[in-house]
Amino acid sequence: MNNQIPTEKELEEIEKNYDPQLSFRKLGVKLEVLVSLLLVLMSVYHFWASGFGLVREVLHRGCLLYTSPSPRDRG
């Protein structure tokens, strides 16, 4: 049995061949922080809207439409 540790390049090649999620676009650090912040803010908004606030229906739909993917982004 071969007990050699694969190199970084070999691991990347294995990941590229067998991981279908790798085809997603990699974000830069700044954009990754921005997306994470927006996701956290959207979660906080939904917790607030479901527990405390009575958000007008039109405003709530607008917030959801603003964050939902475009039909052209779907497969």
C-alpha cells in the first residue's frame, strides 16, 4: 500500500475531477464578505418580520424579489 501524501496539485486535480460543486464561481475576498453580510442581514430581516414587525406585504415581496435569482440565472 502506498502511504505517500498527495501534493497540493494532485489534490486539486482529484477535486476538479470528482467535485461537481467546484464549477461554481469563486468570489474574491471583498465580494465574499459582502455576500455574507447581505445573507446575514436578510436572515435578521426575516426573523424580525416573522416575530416582531408587521411588514407591509408589498414591501416584504419587494425584499424577497430583490434577493431572488433572475430566471435567466436558472440552469
